[in-house]
Amino acid sequence: MAEEKFDRGTALTIFGTDRHEDLVALAVSLVIALLVYLYV
Amino acid sequence: MVYTQRTPWTLIMGVIMVAYAYLVQSGALAGVIKYLGTDRLTGEMLTLGYTFGGIAVLIGLWQLVAKTAEGHIDYYLSTIGGVTFIMLIAFIVKWGLDPQMAQWGRAAQPALGFNFASVMNLNYVVMGIVAGIVIVNVFKVPGWAENGVRLSRLGLKTGVILLGALYSFAELQQLGKLSVVLIGVFVLGSVGLVLWWGARRNLPNSMTGVLSAGVGVCGVSAAVAAAPVVQAKSTEIAYTIGTILLFGVICMFLFPIVGKALGMGYITFGAWAGTGILNSAQVAGAALAFQPTGIETLKVAEIFNITRVLFLPIIVIWLAIWYVKREVGAKKVDVGQVLISKFPVFVLGFIILFLLSSTGIFAPARHYQGAYFDNSDKVMVKKDRSGKEVNNHLKDPDLQLLQKEGEKVKRDDQKAALQRLIENKKLMSIEDDDTLRGVVNAKILSKEGNAVLAKAHRAVRHTAAKIAMFRDLIAWFFTFGLVGLGMQITMASIRQAGGQPLVIGGIVGLIKAVGSLIVVMLLVHETI
């Protein structure tokens, strides 16, 4: 997968920066934690 | 650029997943499930099959009929095809290949003299990564799946953050101290060794700098993070990434085999993998390959990995100062700005989940490794599936054995805890449980005596439903991330390694792996 194939993100991630990816991972985790807390 | 491709494959994979879940639910696959021994997985087969299959059917239909324009919706929804592709491979490997391989391993044991599936670690983690490597290098990842494959690192990071919910203060305190010492020595040592050696071999400062970050801290991310401060060229970053990938892939497959051959436990292996392997994703891969049926090893390895990642800003500052001293005209470094910009936010997420869990919202307070203490009759006397009553109090032969071996226990607090256990036929408090766990760890009693104490421990420790759910979710996030990671390990990127950087990186990586193995075997014990 060549890097220049994507005009957004890199060959390793769809996000523009590591920080952006970290923040999305954090948001997804908090949503999952909330759902586990409420429904399990 | 429009990313959505008009393909029937997302829809087809969705229909396969839903149909599989339906066949499991209807009992049509009961014979196959019984043959493979995967009865305990039917719950996740239904939930995941219907959920991912349903989403893929909807998005697959939309991709076939809707006109897509460039934008966020196109970009993010185009990942669904790749995510479904990875999950389908994960389903096949985890629910089909893994149990089948285990059966073949057992069947061939009399002829071969060893269980090849166990010795070669042919479990779902290893086979999932290998499947990914084979797909990308032999068949090529289909164009409609490429965007989804680029989400695998997000899956791994989400898994690490959720893992924070499973630690208790006691574990983190003990593992944390150990990891800071071990990681501190090996990270700083390997960065220093690469910098020293690179200078002696007259490598460009930018090449040496970026290689030292990659070999010392956390692989690819560290190389990319350090590149701007040492003004590394893209070819130098590529050399470093190639070296790290080649070394990391070898370690990922070799570490679990060596760990099993040396009879390492969860803690020793987790500590070794977290210290000795260069890249975060491959640490997770090795830990799960070592223990595919539980996440105790992964938990230990990730503490070491996170400690290593936390060293990243410090290493970047060190490299920046080192580079400024050696290069005329290099820009001076703003330490505060580097600390803020390079701090890995997903580690903060891990800490947030740990703090949330410590408040007792996911498991009763003072849980240990996700298990909480309850010795009330409500949980000590239960009914099994057939409705028969099962009493988990210790039985007379167990009590007689403990009574007989009691004189081996010399410490007063341990003697008192053992006496209370014998009188009440069950553990009476968390403190007694902790005290007698110390007796087990110190191997004071015979093997049979320890087995009775372990039985008493299991009877009063219960896994909270929320924690059990976190464990399942974490295992699936890592499975998704690792199959996707396999699809990113291309021979082209590994071939980028070569020359002096490969020699220096390889030898320093090897010193770190062997050195950390020796230190772990000498200093780390299975007592946490």
C-alpha cells in the first residue's frame, strides 16, 4: 500500500496525525465503557 | 478523491455473517460446533455475526445503489468493507482454524512425539497475523478493503485504553515499579548504544537519531515522532521502519516459542515481551500468541509497553538536544512544546479507564484482577445447569489435609488465617485471602495443600459481569488490530531494511531481547 495512494492519512492510518487517532480511540473507548456500565 | 468503491463484496460478506449466525442460532451447525468444541463461543458467534453482518448488509446495499460524492461520509463509510473483511477472516480463524489446528496437533502427537500446534503456537492470534501477511503479499488487499485495513492501529489503541479497566491499584503499583526500572535501563541503554555506534560507524546524525528512537522506544511511531527533530529524510525513516518491522515480526513469532520452551509464566513472559520487542503491536501479538485463551500475559506486557511509550517524549528531547550539539545550524528545541506535542494521548485514555474502574463502577471495590470477594451463602451454594445444588465450602478431606500440613506454616498471621479457613470451611475476608495467597506463592505447603488453598480462593472470588464483557471486547479489538496489522506487513516495506542501519538496529535489538530475557528470568517472579 503506497503512501501516495491516499490523499488523507497515511498508509498506516486513515487519520491525519497520531494525536487525531489517539483522540478517536479515546472517544470510542469512553463510549464503550459507558455502554458496558449502563447495559451489562 | 472518492474512496467508496461500487463492489458487491461488502454485501456478500454481510450476508455470509448473518447466515452463519442464523445457522448457529437454529442449531443447524450444532454438530460442527460440538466436533470443534466451540460451544462456549456460540454467544459471541451470534452477537458478532448479526452485528457486523447486519451493518455490512446495510452499507453494502448503500454502496451498490447510492451515488457517493467526496467528503467525510464517503471517507469514513468506505472503511466498512475492510473492517468486515478483517472480521470475516478473524471469525474463520478463531471459530474454525484455531480449534481444528488444536485437534490436528493432538491427533499427530503420538506419531510426532510432540503437539506441533502447541509447540509452534498455531493459535488464532498467530494464524490471524499470518493470514493477513499472506493476503497482502500473495493476493494483495482488495482496493475496497484498503481503508478498513488502515483502521487496525485504531483497534489496537482502543484495546489498550479499554485494558485500563482491568487493573487494580495493587497490580499497577507492583508492575509499574518493575516496568519503570526495566524499561528505563533497556530503553535508555539501547538508544545510547545506537547513538554511540552510529557515530563510530560515521552514519549521518539524522539516520542514527531516527534509528535509535525506533530501536529504543516503540518502533514505527517513535521513528516517525523523532524524525522531525533530527531532520531525518524519508529514506532514513524507511530504513528504520524496515529494520523494526523485520526484527519485530521475527520476535513476534519467536518470543512465545522461546517463552514456552523456558517454562515462563504470564508475568515473566509479559515483562520480557513488553521490554524486548520493539514495536507496540508486535508486543500485543506475542503476548496473545503466548496465552490466547486469556489476557493475563497481555495485561503485564501492556504495562511494560505503556511505560516504554511514556519514554517517547523524553527520548525525543534527548535526541533533539543531541542533534543540536552535533549539527551546525540545527534549530534549538523547546522542551515544553516537545513534551506536549509528543505525549501519547491514548496512554492518558488508559489511565482514565483505570481511574474509572478504581471507583468500583465496573466491579465491586477492591477487586483483584477483575475478581471481587464474596463469601456469602448466596454465592457459596449454587445450582448447576441441571439444577443440582453445588456447595463450594471445603470438604472434610480438604480440611484434614490443611490441618495436617498446618504446622509447616510458621508466621502468626498466616497461621491465624489458615485456622479461620479450617474452622469456617471458607475464606472469611479479603485479608485472609491475600495472606493465604502468600502461602501458596511461597510454596510452603505440598502441591495438594496448595490446590486446596487455590480451591478456597476460587470459591470466594467472582468475576464481575462488566469486567468479563471488557475482557471479551478487548480480545476482539486486539484480534481485529492484529489481523489488520498482518495486512500491513508487506515484503516491500521489510525489503527497505538494509546496510549499516540493519546491522546496528538488528544487533542492538538482539542485545535488548537477550539482555531483558536474562534480567527477567533472574529478577521477575510469578508472585503478583
